[in-house]
Amino acid sequence: MLTLTVLYDPECGLCRRAHDWLAEQPKLIDLVFVPCASDEARKRFPMLNHDLTKEDLTVVRYDGAVYFGPKAWLMVLWSLARYRDWSYRLASPELLPTTKKVVSAISQNRYQISRVIGS
Amino acid sequence: MTTTYTYLIYLAISVALTIWVARTLHKNGRVFLVDVFHGNEALADSVNHLLVVGFYLINFGYVSLALKLGYLVNNAQEGIEALSVKVGMVLIVLGGMHFFNLFIFSRMRRRKSHHDNRPPIRPDTFTAVKQEA
């Protein structure tokens, strides 16, 4: 089965909202959500550095390819039928630096953003 | 009498323009469609033909509806002025239709790129995956 495993931070409200939104989107590849650094995550990926996955969103492809941070976000976009085009656009050499900056900024401030949006 | 001549000239110009634009679309749109349909030329030709039929119907429909001037043309100057307005409108409608067609072509091409399964970016690293029992 071709899936992407998304290791997300269960303590962040923004991430839970993102999860709810993703659940409704039509997908080209199935997404499996596993809380980062959980027993489930350690069982699935025994060799992965789980402390690192707490820092930022991590996506693991069915064949073991690991994507951290902004790359993980791009892979999640790529799995969605409506946004696959955008994943290529945002990953293009012209836009990739901006994508990385924006995604990192959101990711590092996720708890503050969660507080502001009240979840 | 001058009004009738104005109508006839308007029809001649509009019909000629429509045929010219339709042929240009037909000739140059084919390459796009063959690409969209993965080299299936029979299907591309069929869709191309259907698009051109729709193009003709809409444009001739507009030309026909916009024919009536609502006043009498007394001399050549008034005739040319009336023609400039009418033909100008036909040109703008043709231009709009032309861009609409281009939009459809580009959309079809984009939809094709969805079959692209290449990930957008290289992974950072690889890890062992424990297969679920």
C-alpha cells in the first residue's frame, strides 16, 4: 500500500486543526497520522531519531524515505489531489527558499499561533 | 439602401474573421490536444473538431444577434462608423473566445500532469520501516 506516515505533534492545536482539514481532502496517496515520538512511531520506525521528529513535522514514505520540516509539508501537499500542482510549484528552485522560510516560521511558532486562534 | 450595404459588409467581414480565427485554432490547437491525449490522434482530432464547432456556433450566433443597427445609414461615413463599432465588438468577442479556448487547452494539459507520480523534492534520509504484521 502506497502511504505517507505523518509524524505530528499531538500537543499543538494548529497541528490538530491541520489534521482535521487534511482528513477531508481528496487524496492521491493515503496519509497515516502517528503522534511523534509515541510508542506507535517507535514501533514503526525503530531506527529513526525520534527526538528530531519532535522539533518539526516529519513524513516517512512507504519505502522509508524521510522528509523533515518544509519538505514534509511539501510531501503532504503532494498527497492531495487538489494541491499536487502546488507542491511542484512551491518546490521549484525559485520558490523553495521562501517556502522553507515561511514553513519554518509557522512551525517554530506553532504553540503561539495555536493560542491566538484559540485551539 | 446604404444600410443594407453596411449590413452586408458587416456580415462579410465578421464571417471571414470568424473562419480565420477558427482555422488558426483548429490548426494550432491540434498539437496541444495530441499531447494531452497521450498521442491518441483520433481522439485529439475529434475533440478539436468539436471545439471548433462550438466556436463557430457561439460566434455566428453573436454576429447574427448583433446585426441590427437601429438607425438608418445615410452616407459612406456613417456606414464606416457603424461598421467600426460592430466589427470591433465581433473582434473583442472573438478574442475572448480565443483566450477561453487557450484556457481550456492549458487546463487539459495541467490535468494531464496529475498523472505525474514523481515526488516534488528529494528525501533528507532513509530509515528502516517495520512492516505491519
